[in-house]
Amino acid sequence: MHDDVASSRFRTWPEVPPILAYDDADLRVIFQPGGSDFLLITFGDALALVDGMRFAADALARKHGLACLGFMAHHLHWFPADAIARAIPHIAYTLKSFRRILAYGSSMGAHAAIKHARVLGATEVLALAPQFSIDPAECAFDCGYHGFFTPRMAGMGIRSADLSGRIALLHDPGYALDRHHADAIAALGPSVTRIHVPSAEHHLAPMLAGSDSTFGVMQAWMQNDTAALTRLIAARRRPSHIRVRVLLARAVLRHPVLALAAIERLAQSGRIGLVEPGLHVTPLLRALIDRGEAGLAARALDVAGGVLPPVQARVLRQDLAGAPAPDNGHPWVCTHHGTAVFYDAVAGALRHRTAPRNAAEAFGLHPASLAQDAAEAPLLVRIRGAALACAPGADGRLGLVDDAGDAACLRVVRRAHGFALSDGARYACASPDGHMSCDRVEVNAWEVFSAG
């Protein structure tokens, strides 16, 4: 087989638009006519729900002239068997018209591609980072998606009887969550072939993104050419920004000094945009500070501080410079858990915890207090003479803003006992694990605070 397995294209039918084959409250099935000698069936993932006549891999199908059935979910339900069964009579003629059927999907869609392979008559399956199940009763490990599980999904795990055709299961062996799911699926039978994609974590679909590259992988698997398939994957993986981000995140945790050197090289080459605040900078600063490497932490901040929110970077620079931050004398804000609310400059977010016991433990922590003892008073963090207001950020975390009059700032809502904190739409919550969020629609015990 030629190295460029994506070079051949089937006759396209550009004048024929996609056709709505089936639609109900659970899923929409769209048929894209094409000139291929096989039928491609795709399933959308959790980030791609029903959107008009769009479907997973639609651009690929049109560009390469593939006949395709696209299954799209109206909501996150992992494509339950009863929903698929209702659609089958409406697409039975199309399914019977092809001797070869390739089922394809990523994550939630990959689970469906394997789970429904037999009922769809798949001769080949290409599954990127699939889940075995998200039913806690079926998983001997933390499935990672229990928050999406509903009673309707009980018993949704993939069974040997579900398997059909040759199944390629692509996953990152270094990413424990996907490896556990892959272990459970591969144990079902010899028709499952595991293809390792290191340093991708759960981001295989974007790593392989591109109509030509994905089509090449599909063709290689349908031609039973595993060598070509792995070669194509490697060609996409090596230069991938995802691989750089994943390797750097792992280095931050294991070898922070080497990670700092890598970030400096990225900055020198103009690729500092690959460095992310929560994934790289925050854990790197924490690791260096915990090791007593304040000088290296300051160096890291000089190199990568530009990717942090300006308020966080400014406070961190002052903290690392050793500028004094005396107790401001205002009452601290205490939680229902008996802890106090602090701004953690290293994390760039509000946290709650017991009072720090020593200077090392107190690094970067600044207590929150009220502007005044009145309703609608903002929650403030006073740092070296500046009163900074607490407000939800774009990432959902509670951080600081310079403007205490910002409409999104947390403000006091008086209760019969204590007070709540609200941005006007939601209430702040102090979770038992120490995190703070502003996503509650009502006030319960964890949303009640007091002045200590």
C-alpha cells in the first residue's frame, strides 16, 4: 500500500445535501450520500451535540465522497440501546446496501461505535479513547464520568455479544483513566486491537484532526495495515501541540526544574502560547515554592507570568519579593466547615482552609473579609493597601479583580444566621475539599458564611 493512504477519493456528490434519516428526543441520524464502496457511521462525542444538519466527521465525508450515517445526541446519554433500536428501521435499507461498514467515534461516540457495532453490522470499528461504561456498578475503577450517569444508563457496559468486525481501540497508555476503560474492553475478545497513542491523554480526536489524516487512518485500518496506521498516527502525534502540553504537564510534576527550562525554550521560540496557567504555570510555581526554590519560582513567573491573570501575577511578584502583607485587622470570612476563606495567589483562586501554622504554609495566602457590616457589601481581599474584589472568572473559578464596583463581584446576602455570597445570579459555595465556586442556585449549609 502507498504511504499516502489518504490520497484516493471516491466520487463526490456535491449537489446532494445531507438527508435527515431519523430524529427523536434522544438522537438525530443524518445521511450524507457519497460514492464510497463502504458506509461510514459516525457518533458525536460529548462536546458535539445536535446542531442542525451537522454531524461528526461531516467535512471528511464530503471531502472524500463517503456515504455516511451520522448519529448525533440531543443530550449526554451515551447513545442508549433503546434509542439506537428505534432508529434502526429507518436506516435499515442503507445498512443493507453496503457489504462493509466502518463505525467511528471518539469518547462517548467511541463507546457507541463499539457498543452498537453488531446491531449496525459493522465490519470495522475505529474507536478513539472509548469508555467501557459509566455505570459505577459495572466499573471496578473510577470511570471518570459518573457525573453524567443516569439510571437509564444502568447496564450500559460493552459486552462480548456487542462486538462485531475488527475493532481498533486507540488510547494513551500513560493516561490511567482511558487505560482502565481500554483494559475492560480489550478483555472482551481477540477482535479488539489496542493502538497506543502516547502523550495524547483523552485528546486523540483533536490530535488526529484533519480530513486527510483521519481518512488515512480509516483507510489503513480497513486495509488491515496496522503498520501504516501507526505510522500515520505517529506523523500527527510528534509535532502536535497536544503532545507538547501533555509532556510539559507531566514534567512539571516530576521534574519542575527541567520543566522550567522547557518553558524558557518555548518562550524563546515564540511558543509561550502553548503554556497554560492551570496546567503548567500554577503547578510549576507550587512545586518550586514547596521545594524552597523561591528564586526559580520568580524566574518562572518572569518567563510565563504573562499567561496568568494580571492581578494574580502582580500579587505573586509581591509575595515572591518578600514584601510584607500584614494582617489588615478586618474580620475574616469563615465557612460552615470551621475554616477561613483565603485568596491563594499561587492557585489564583479563592480557597478555604484552617489558618496557616507557619510562614512557609502561609505563602501566597491572603484572607478574605467584608468591606463593611452591611448587605450588598463586597467580599474583599486586602493586599498591601489594595482592596481587591472577589469575582467569578471566565474559567468558573473565584479570583480577584481590581474594581470593587464590578457588577460580577461577590456581595453579601444577609440570612437569618450568617450571610451568603452572590454574584447576582448564583451563590458561592465552600466545598468540603477546600475549593470555592459560585454555581449554586439556592442557599444550603455550605453556602452560609460568617465573620470570624
